Amino acid sequence: MKIGMILNTNDPETVWNAFRFGVTSLTNEHGVRVFLLGRGVEIEEIRSEEFDVAKQVQHFLDAGGEILACGTCLKIRKKGEMKICPISTMQNLLEIVESSDKVITFS
């Protein structure tokens, strides 16, 4: 199954759980693509003693997951390129939605 995930939050627990789900899905041989939207593009700045988001994101990438980030959302926040993923567009989000069997939103 192809799973699309839209991440629209910078809440540490929600982001951590989203990527845990992504890793579990990849481990069960599903394809997973994540689109960071709105506050989701702030993912690299999340710091939490309880929820190690950076570690979970790295597990996701190591397992073969793909992450894309909204360029407009980054621009609004005066941010440039991200280390974990390329800058993308609404066209890329549309492609994820169209090509996915299921789409999940975390916000």
C-alpha cells in the first residue's frame, strides 16, 4: 500500500508519533511519503526531552521513507533549504495524494 502523510504541526508528541507510524508502515513493506505543511516545516527545530523527533525522523529516512516540505510555508517563516528533505510545491502534495492508497493528516 502507498501511504501519504500530511504533517501540519510542530507539536513534539504528534510529530514523534507520526514518524513512529511511518517507520512501522515501512517495516511492514508499505511505501510512505510525508509532506510537511504549515508548522510542519519547523520539524528540524523541535526539541523535546521526552520525544526524540530527530531520531525518529532519521529512522524513517533510513527505512526508505520520503519527506517533502512546502516551499511557501518555509518562505513565510523566512527559512531556506532543509537538511532532511527538498523544498516542494502544492503540485508535489497533489501528486502524493493522487498516488496514495491512503492519506493521513497529523495536525
